[in-house]
Amino acid sequence: MTTRGRADQHQSSVIRPPDFDQFWNQVAAELDSIPLDPEMMPAPMRSTDEVEVFEIHYTSLDNIRIAGWYCRPRESYITGPYPGLSIVPGYVSEPTLPKSWAKMGYAAVGVAPRGKLRSNSQFNPGYPGLLIDRIVDRNTYSYRGFYADAVRAIDFLLTRDEVIPDRIGVHGSSQGGALTIVTAALRPDNITCGAAGAPYLTGYMDSAALTHSYPYEEMNEYFNLYPERREQARQELAYFDCLNLAAWVKAPMLIYAGLNDDVCPPETAFALKDALPGEVTLNTTERCGHDAGNYWQMRHVEDFLAQHLQPAKVDLRAQTTVG
Amino acid sequence: MTDTKESSHPNHQASGTGRPADLDAWWNAIDEELAEIPANPERIFQPLQSSGGFSDAYRVRMTSIDNYPIAAWLTIPTGEGPFSAVVTVPNYASVVTPAHYDFRQRFVTMTMMTRGQRGADKPYAAAFPGHLTNGISSPDTYVFRGVMADMLRAYEVLAALPEVDQDRIGIIGTDAGLLLAARRPGAKAVQVTAGFWYRLAELVASTEAYPFEEINDYLRAYPDDREAVGRTLAYLDPRHQSGRITTTIQINRDPDSAVANDAWLAPLVAEIKSEVTYYDIEHRGQADHDANDAWLSQQLGVQPAPRQWEPQETGPWS
């Protein structure tokens, strides 16, 4: 078996750009100038006696129209209002239909950021592709808008009368783990808690150096062809690195990771724990990879979210979502 | 496979899951349609995915039944072949990516883009949810008739490559791999890492997890289609073709799951004449991967590539 340094001893190479705050303030100002224009369409085929499902749309950065799923308990099943929950997607995963979370008592949104199905008519870099799309320019890099799309899911929840505005959480794994951090960082006053599994987009360059697995391998392939762009990419990616965004997170966070994760190296999960200023718990599981010990950790995720968000049905379990 | 739970859909179980009398004719018709349509594969070199220098990567476009254009990621190790090959059966998602780095180093690899998936989404772009129940009321309208044809077509293209050692082809992924092995004998090994089509009509009644919940959604909307749905799914149930399988098989088993344990799987393997090995998963992803990889590597005559590592007190990090 190969050996490697201990994950908790790895030193991150991420540097915070001096104009980091200014960059994100500009993004926020631009986003704030764009009306959300939310739209909800009932999806009766996906709805049940307990849960109403809606297909939603809203406008995000660059005036791109973003899709999502919104699932809420029926009043006859659980009387509102409800805590809110944003379930954010993995890199290759299909957008989430968070019906089981709604059955637990959450008003839950599963966002499809740009490039995902139903949000890909105006922006569609493909897979592989998203991670390195305009990687040399922070003002047009794919994740500038992608992050905004995920954050706007919270803005959508805040438009809903049935959502308790000071009890909103966010959860996802892999890219969803990254988007959990991003959402909590860019909406620090609106997020009550976050649970991030196997966080991606955390120590971009370190991760690409630690693994040859996709999606970080997209970066290695890009630098193989264009080595002269490596340092510029390093500088630009720092604006999107969760290790830099983490400083803005106020909410309690749960992170879980597999100690043998070849997709999102566990070294970066430890770095993220150190970068988060508030209450944070890191659960690691041996011999687990990108599954992040999910088989055991999901119960902890559900309990953590329930502790902070207090849904009505804490005895129910979340189910696999689409894709 | 998904964990089971007490059925919350007592009225929604799809029935009619016995072996259809015209099963063989149904599959033979797919073979006949494929035989009439040349694949005309077209390799398109991919510089980015080839930049590592250890393999050349291509997008392969080819034609399937209905003259539908499908595609696949194909990678071929550099150096002198022929090589062992691994083909991954279709996943249930829009995105299809090239095979893992350590597979691309050791094997010719193919990951398929069947109709509806990205790369093969013109004219039909599958919806998720939605794809799983598209045309499900009849086996002749079910979109997965075409998807299965696409799987067979892609495999035919792979198996015909001069870079591939015909005697060392492995099939991995869901139990669609068993259908592939049944319809296209000759693979050295099949590794079933997860169930999907086996007893699907029964499985959906015991879960609310997507994508299986798509079928429950459909049956809720169209309760009169229960029997028809069950009948359609029976055409794709690998147990009804298991007697045709002569390939060595490994199946991931979960003794703690009512839909992945010995009792559940027994009817599937009862008719298989070749060697069937179970691997009892630990739910530790990397440990399970390494065990699967060790078996597959042995079958295909290559060095295993475990992904677990041991931490040491101080670096280096590679």
C-alpha cells in the first residue's frame, strides 16, 4: 500500500488576494441589482400526499435564468411555517429533487446552477469542462456565476412566506460541500447551519497536486497543455477557493470526509476546518473515499441539521436524490 | 443498492414481472435492427484528455438503432497493444466522463453516452427525473429499448478495435452489464457494482429514493399502468437472460440490505452457468473499490491499482 503524509499535517498553499473582499463586494452589488423574478410551477407528478413539488426558476448573475426544485410539506401533513434547506449538487450529479427532506418537515430547494440540466440553455461548458472554463480570468470564470446561482437559492427561500427566515440551512457533498461553504460565506446572516461532505473547490491547486482523479484532473490536463497559465490560474482561483471564503462563515458547520478520498483530498478538509472561524466539527472515516463515510455520516448530518433547524419529523431519513 | 424501508406505496407495486413469452424475440429484434445499421464509428482525438501522455483519448461517435447518433469516451494506453479493455455500462445521469486515471493507464476504456445523455442528447435530451419512465407503458416504446441497443452497439465498436485484446474485456457498472454479457458473449469478466434493473418492479415498491421513485411517481399518476410497467421492466430484468451468461461474474452484495443480500440475489444467479463470486461491501468506498479492482485486475491480467494509502507521520505528499 502506498504511503502519504498525514492529512492533518498538510500545509495549504492558498493565499488570500489583497482585493478579495472588493471582488466579492462587486459580485454582490451586481447580483443585488438583478431582480430575482422567482417563478413556481406545480409538478403534480412528483408530488405526494405529504409533499408538494414545484419546478422553480429565478434570475441570477449575467441575467441567466436558473432552474431548481422546491419541495414543501403539505399543510395537511405538517402545518407551516417550515425551516428552509438548500440542497446543493455535486459536480456531475443531476440537480436534486429534495422530496425526502420536505417529508421531514423542511421547505427544501434543490438548485440547478448554470450548466446543469434545465439551466444550460445560456451557459453550457459541459463535463469535463466546467472546472476549467475561463480559469485564467476571475471575472468570467465559470464559478463566479455558478456560486451566485447557488446563493440565490437562499434568496428564493426568503421570498416564501412558509419559510422561517432565521432557520435556513444548507447541505451538500463534493461540489455540494463547496457550495455549502460558499452559501454560508456569501449569505452569512441568513444561514443557520451547514453540513458539507467531501468539500470540493477547497485548495484548488493543492488538490490538483494531490490527485489524478476527475474533476481536479481537468486542471492537470489543462496545465499539461498550457503550463504557462498555471500561475495565473493559481492567482485567479484564489478568489473562489473555499479556504478564503471560509473566513466569512458565521454559522456552525459540520464537515465530513473520507480519509482515502482520491477525488477531494482529505488534506483540504482539514485545512477547511482550520479556516472556518466559528463552530465546526470535522468527522473523518477511515478507508473511505469520496463516499466520505456517507453510510454512517448521513445520520449525523440529519441530526445536525435537525438540531439547528428543528423540522417536524426528526425520525425520518433522507433518501437518495436524482442522479 | 439502496437501503430498503417498509413500503409506503402498497398500492403502487408494479406487477407482471414474470419472464415475457416473447422476451427472446424482443431482444432478437434489437439485434436485427442493429445488424442492418452500420456503426460507422468516428474517433475524434481529445488533446486535453490525452495530455497526460500515458493514453490517447477520443470521443467516438457512432450510429445505433433508429439511426440515432450516440457516443462514447474511448481511451487507449500509449505503447504496444493489444490491451485489456474495460467498458462501463450506462449510468443513470446526463453526465458521462472519461474513465478514472488509473483505469486509463492500464486498460482500453470506454464509457458510453447512450441516447439522451450529454454527448448523445440530440435529438433526444433526457430529463432527470423523467428518462426512466419515458415510454414505460410498453416495451416497444420504452426509451430504454433504445438505450440497451446503444449499449450493445458501443460494446460492438469497442470489441472490434485492433487495440483491444478480445480475450480480456471486462464489463463494469450496474447489472446492465449482465444484459450486455448475455447478449454479447465473449467478455472475460463482468463486475456488478450496483443493482438497477434486477427485480426493479418489486424494488420500487420498497423505496422512495430517486431514481427509483420516478417509477413510483409515474404509477401514482397512472395507476392503471401498473401491470404494463411491470411487464415492460421484465424485458430488462437480467434474471430472465441469466441462462445465456457464460462470463465470470462478481456481484457486490450487501448482507444488511433486503434488496442486495443473498436471498434477494439468489434468483438472479440461479440460472447462471459460469462462476459467480460475491463481494460483501463494507460501505467504505475506497476499501470496496480496492477489493473490486483487485478482482477485476486479476481477471484481466493486469496489476491492481489500489487507491487506499497509509498515512505516515511526516510528508512527502505526492
